Amino acid sequence: MTQLTGPEEHQLRLALGMIGEAAGGDEPDPPPSALPARRKRPGTIVGALVAVAALALVLLAYGLADGDSGGAQQEQGQALSHTEMIACSPMIVEGDVVAVRDHPGQDDAVKVTLTVTEWIKPSQGAERQIQFTALSAKEMGEYPYRKGEHMLVVVRDRPDEPADTFRVDGAGTSRTLEFERNRIDQNLAAAAKTECPAFWRHRDEDSGGRADS
């Protein structure tokens, strides 16, 4: 089964976020000078945005499936629900950035040191600071991480895989700290009763672990 790279997974998440934002958004009012004769029906722009985002998902899926057998392609259709994502993550915290440095082995990633201000999963921890791998701000299409910046971090169960970071002013509503924290708060109790799916746990038998040491 072909696994998503960090940039590929980020593209997938952005496309999903675009669909959600487009479906929930309102069409902006036209300027007073706009001609009313050909005013678009409500939902036209939303429908177009959803179609574009859906096309991006299809193209990404075809790109990942290239060269695999039919069985592997079917397996690639599996994805974690948000509740399962929480269940599979060993560590979810909010905190303040202490340091950011280039990742020695990944050109598209950085190593971030974070002072934990709130433990979400588990509800408490012994560490005052954690270190994790994240996609670089350039790779994410965002401004560079800053010392003192507050963020929400969902650590992966593989130390070599980038954590998901959600910033106060993230790129798009679905990438903001407030949006993701609300989702986590809604699904945290259910996640505690949910087992991380086998297809995810066994996606890489050669490595494992928690946050970087």
C-alpha cells in the first residue's frame, strides 16, 4: 500500500477543508454597481468550489494509485475519521514555540520545540517541553513558525511523520487552532472508546514511537 507523503497529505487535508468551507459558506453580496440581470442563483459559486476541491481529491488519488495493483488501490481508499485520528494520536497538546530548526534528514520539514501549556491527550503529562517534526512553513504555504507562537499540535504515532499543527491564524478556517480544538473537544470522549484501525497501525511495521526524543 502506497503511503501519503507529508506534502501529499497536506494537499488532501486542504482539499477536504475547502469542501467543508465551501459547503458551509455564504455567497458574498454583489457590489451595488453590479448588474442584477444575470445574478447567479444561491449555491452556484459554492457548487463550483466543491467541484474544484473534489477534482483535486480525485487527481491526488489517481496519482497515488499509479503503479499499484487493484487490491492496493482499494486499500488506498481507506482514511481515518476525525475520531480515529484522535484515537491514533499518542499526544495532543497546546503550547508555545520555544525553538525551530531545520530537520537534519528532511528538506521539507523542521524540528519544533514546544512548551506545553495544556495537555489534551493524555489529560496530563510529565514533560514540560516536547519536540516534534512538522512540515516547514514554506511547504505548508504559511508564514514561518515564530518563537513564542501558540499552537495546537497533534503528534503522529511515527516519529518520522510530521505532526499536524493548527495555528491561531492558520491557512483557511479548517487549519485554525480554534476550529480544530472545537472538533477535538467534540470527539475526544468518543475517541477514548475507539481503537486505532489496524490498517493504520500496521502501515509501517519497521518503525514506531511517540514524539521525537
